[in-house]
Amino acid sequence: MPEPMDDARLAELLGGALSEDVERPVDTARLTAGARRGARRIRRRRGAGVAVLAVLALASVPAGQQLLETPPASMDVASTPDPTTEPDAGIMLREAEPDPTDSGPTEPTRPSDPPSSGEPVQLISLAAPQEFPDDAALPADAFDRPLVLLSDLGNYAKVPTVGGQECSDSGPFPSAGRSWMWAEENSNRLDQLQVDVVVTGWAGGGGSTAIQQVASNEGGCRFTDPVSGKSPAAEIGDGRWAGTQTVNGLDKGYAVTQLGDVLIAVSVTSPQGPDAAVAEAERLLPQAAERVVASLD
């Protein structure tokens, strides 16, 4: 076993080793004392020899004389979000951030299909949910032509019951709501198909009142231009309503169904006239209702 090193020799070695990397003089007396104490602890616990003194000396360097090492590149520190930052009040459809190392094109985010057992979805009465999931939206293949998703306002209760209505400041408003808009292209072109889907929840048994107010054009959200009511072709749900309207030369069709305390409304603007618009709205309504039921199951 090697002879123990005396304090003078240890101080000399520590001072020489550290003086090259430290700008001001090193307190070798403190380093030596710390190294001795650490060595005694190590010997008591593990029976280690004098070879541990160099490691202990580095751990005993006082504040202001620390030897800093560059952390590994894999150690990323996450920044803390600012608690005062509020979410964007505009369009809330967010796509995944592209990888800066990936130069290839990215596909727009589309709602995923809810799990399916292969059986038809039963359109049942629903309680008003707190929010509507992403996959409550219609899939891209529901439309009779390619359409672009222009907006998804996210979960926001102050939405019109039917796309095309205008709302007062006082309401009443649903307890939950979400709306989507699709069109052939993102432009102001008037001769293109546009589809709006609005889903709303009415807590406390408010679904029946909500569908009645749509039919009578009452309540907090209303049509400001005349609407012609139609006999609903899609006989689904606990209550139904359909209608057509022409506003500023644009022909619109509406189809709404009530599933308990949830309303699903499809609005279509068609260049082929009001009858084509309401026919397309009624064709899409059962699919929209099935998506909502499946997403809340």
C-alpha cells in the first residue's frame, strides 16, 4: 500500500494542477483540507486509497474558482411559457411545426377517422359535452369534390347555431360549440361550393328549445335575411329543420338535426341554386351527425 501523502506535497500538486486554468491564486489550504476530509469519508465507506484525492479536490473547489465544463449537446433546457400569454383569438387550426432539417413539403392536418367497428353508427340522443373532439369534423372524402379546410374555430361556445346566422351580444348561447368551413379554394370566388358545419351543445335540456328557435328564427342567433323553410328530407334525430336562402346573389341551403342536447347544422353555398344547396346540406347531415356521435362515444 503506498505511503500517505503529506499536506505540503498534496497542496503543491493541487496548486500546480489548477493554477493553469484559474486566473487568480488558488486557496490550496482549503483544497487540501477538503480533500483530506473527503478521503477519510471515502476510506470509511469503501476502503479506497489515496487515488481518490484528485477527484475530491475538484469537487471541493470553492465558489468563484469553479472549473466549468461544456454540457453535452443532447441536454436541451425547455423554456418556461409566459403565463400572461393568451391563445390566439383568431383561427385556431394549428399544424405541427415543420422540422427545420426537413426540406420536403408538409401535408395539412386533417381530422382522423374515429374508430369504426364496421357497424352503422346509431344516431342517439346526446348530453351536451364540455367540448367537441377534432374527429367530430367531416372527413375529406365526405364531399362530392375536393374541398380545402379554411377554418376550424376550435371549441368556442359563442357560435351561431347554424352557419349564416348573426348573433346578438346577449345570447343566449350554447354551452359548447365548434364550427368548420370548407371551400373549393381559399379565395373570394363566388362560383364555388362552400360547406359550413356547426355543432353545439345545450346543457340542461336545452336542445329542444334550440331547434325550435332555429325553425322560428328566434333566440340569440338569427337569420337576418328571409329564409324559406323546407320539409326535411333527412328524417334523423329528435328534431329536424331545413331551409333555403339567397343572400347577395349567393344561394344557400341549410339542414339541422337535434340529437338530445346536441345540434348539428350543415350550411351549403352552391353555384347551382338553392335546391342544389339544400340537397347537398341534407346529404351531408347524416354523415356529420354520425361523426359527432362516434367522436363522443
